[in-house]
Amino acid sequence: MATRKNGISPLMVALHVGAFVPLLWTVWDFWQGNMALAINPFQEVTFRTGKAALILLLLSLAVTPVNSVFGWRQVIPMRKWLGLYAFMYGLLHFAIFIVDNGLVGGGISAVALYEATFKKRFALVGFAALMILLPLAVTSNKWAMRQLKKNWKRLHRLVYLAGVLVIVHFIWLVKSDVREPLIYGAVLTVLLALRVPAVRKSIRNLRSRRKNPRTIAVDGA
Ligand code: HEM
């Protein structure tokens, strides 16, 4: 994969363009009077933004394993942006939920917001996930990294908790057919497993053996 020392790599261009596809697609569908958007626009946009946030979050969690398993260091700068775009869609998703629940007329009332968000368990865990993503988004810059030192890494590990909460959010809202959220849950489980030190160590060993086959002969002797 091509990387550029100066300027933006083609991979990053693909990321920035790709991240806006769900948004532009929705705008296009609105413009074209697409059926799903015409019947229940708020629900459809809620689904689309929620799905985009979840997929981008999982992609951001996949960056570290992709680097450690395949040694593709060029994906590392993508992690921050994937996380930020996940947060952007999460915010948009919540904003649409607020509008859909009629919470904006005459200013958002704290009581109405509380009623809509905290009374339903699926909305509550979704909100908790968004509240975890908020400080992560705010501190995803070099200045915050320098200020927080070791705590930056500790704070950013919370992204896995946010991932788990989003899967729970999805499972609780679908009611009957939980296959789709369970597929996303399985992906998250694999990504979490790849963070376990013992798993990482065996992958590293496997990679170094593939790079240097003589090690196999020595080990096998
Ligand atoms: C801020 C609090 C949140 C609220 C109040 C909320 C609310 C909702 C609602 C009302 C739905 C549609 C339910 C339905 O009509 O059946 C939904 C779906 C969904 N939400 Fe959230 N959500 C929140 C946060 C999040 C976050 C942070 C994410 C991801 C990072 C997320 C991901 C999803 C997904 C994946 C779906 C299902 C989409 C589909 O079925 O295609 N939500 N959410």
C-alpha cells in the first residue's frame, strides 16, 4: 500500500471521502424522494446514522489488530479519524432522536430529554456510549496526548466499553430478530480477543516465524 511522507496518503483520502458517503447518500435519497425516507424519514435516518456510527467505531477498533496481525503500519493514522467520524454520526443520530421525539419545540426541556432518553433502556445505553465517545473525541489530538501522558491510553481503552454498550443498545432495540446485532457483536468480540496479551504474543510469534522460517526449524528441533 502506498504511503506519502509529505501530504495525505490515498488511504486517508479514501477514508475521508468514504466517511461522508452515508451522509451524502441520505441527502441524495431525500432529494430523490426515496421510498424508505418518504414513509418514515426520522426512523430511516436514525437507522442509517446509527449503523454508520457503529461500523466506523468497529473499523477504528480494527486498526490496532490490523497493524499487529498484518504489520500494516500505514493504517495507524486512520484510527483517530475513524473514531471521530463514528462520534460525528453518533451525535447526528442523537440529534435526530431529539428532533423525532419533539424535544426541540420552544427549546429542549431537560425533563423531556430525560423522559425520552433515560426511561427506555436501549436509549439509556446508547446515551452512555455517546457520553464515553465524547471525551475520547475531545482528547484525540497531540496536545491532549501530551497533557494526559499515560492516562491518555487508559482513557482511550474505554472505546471498547462504548463498543459493548452500542451492541447492547442494538440488541435491546430490535426486540425479535437479534441476528444482525449479534453479527456486529461477534466482530467486536474478535477485535477484543485480539487485544488480549497472550493472543497478541502468539500472533507476533507466528509473524516472526513466517518472516524467518529458520526459527521453525530451531523451534521444531
Ligand atoms: C445518544 C443516545 C442514543 C439514542 C437516544 C439512540 C436512539 C436510537 C433509536 C431511537 C434507534 C431506532 C430504534 C427503532 O426505531 O427501532 C436507534 C438505532 C440504532 N442506534 Fe442508537 N441511539 C443512541 C446512541 C447510539 C450510538 C452512540 C450508536 C453507535 C455508536 C448507536 C447505534 C445505533 C444502531 C446501530 C441502531 C440500529 C440501526 C439499524 O437498525 O439499522 N446509537 N438508536
